[in-house]
Amino acid sequence: MIELSKERIDQIVYDETPKTDVLPTILRSIYNRYMHLYENYFTDIDALDDKKIAELKEYHKETKELIKYFYLDIPMDTNLDLDKFDKDYTDKLLGSGWHDYLFENYDDFRDLYVNKDKTDKELRAYFADKALEYFYDDMDSIFRDDFGTGSKTAETIFEGLKSLFTKD
């Protein structure tokens, strides 16, 4: 297990992501670290090897320690969603069977585009783009409410419906 020193935590929270508010800074730090991890992972899937996976895994262990350090400051939904995301994806992409998991998913993806006149290199780039798009969608659903930047439309509709069924 990795132990983060206070200096390393301060570096992650304040140097890597300089902001003034504590909770938004913590959340932004975690989000940025996930973004960095996944962008590095999918930059060139052909360049991935056990050494690169080990580096990314070590980086992610630091992120997990950061989350553990600020566990009570982070909204529970975010902690649970990040844990689920890691179990569903990160653990598999960084685990011992990373190569099989990644390329089985790529093979399934390639089968969808077999008649689309794309080279294997173009398909791999498109696969990486789609993987990052799905990653950003998941991160958006995990973090958007915590930053207070979610859509107000659903909230307004809910309030309107609620007012129909409640008496003042």
C-alpha cells in the first residue's frame, strides 16, 4: 500500500490543481488525476506494456490514497460512484489481465466497424476516442453535482411536479 506524505498530498491538492475552496479543490484534484490517468492510458494503446501499466497503477494508487485521506470531505455518492467505476473499469484496465481485457473490448468494437473501410490504426484511434468519451461521460455523472454545475432543468421540473402534489 502506498502512503502519501503530507507534502505529497499538498502537492497533489495545491500544486497540481491550484484553487481556493477546499472541497472543490479536492474534487478537482481527484477528477484531474482520473483524467490524466485515462488520457495517458488511451493515448496510444499499442504502446501499453506491463511497465507503463505499472506506472499508471502506481499513479492510481496515489489517487486512491488521496481519496482515502479526504474520504469524509468527499460526498458519499462520489465515493461510492468512484469505487464502482474503479471496480467496473480501472481495476480491469490496470490489473494483471489488462491486455486481454483491453483487446477483447477492442475486438468487440472492431467487429462493429468491420465493413466501414477503416484501417486497423484508424479503428484503434477511434476506439481510444470512444473510450475517452465514455470515460468523460462517467466522470461527468460522478462529479457534476458536486461542483454545482449540473443542469437545473431536471430540478425545476421536479419542483414543479412536487408543487402539484403538495399543499402549502
